[in-house]
Amino acid sequence: MRAILLWNEQTDYASEVREWLGDFEHDTGKGSRLEQLDPETMEGSDFAKTYDILQYPAVLILDEDDGRVLKMWKGTPMPQIDEVSYWI
């Protein structure tokens, strides 16, 4: 599985995401397994277009073999940590 968090530091939801990331790392120890992309970068923008993401933050769980979306959460509030860690 591939887990991606698509978000931007310069937004009104950034503090909520930073807090969620801290809690996620603390609760699961899997923070390093959560890729982070900024939709304002070329890579992040291309990723968002590929998966038709228009609302941020977004957490996606992808099949590592074919890139198929297995689970997606968009916008706030952030998903429950146990929901995301289940997929990772």
C-alpha cells in the first residue's frame, strides 16, 4: 500500500494537519510511511489532477501495484487515525 497526504503548509487548515501528523506518528509510529505532497508543487499538482482531488487536505491509500485508490478522505476534519493506520 501507498499512503499519501496531500496538503499545503500555507493554509488555514495547516495547524490541524500538523497536529494530526504528530498524533499519527505518536499513536502508530508509522509517520514515515505516510508520503506528503504539496498541491502547489509540480509533483503534487500532477498527483491531484491524476486522482481528481480538488479539496485539501486529502489522504489517499493506493494499491502499490496499479495505483488504484483503495480509500480516500478529503477535507477537514482529518480522518480518524485508526482508520488510516488500518490501511497502512
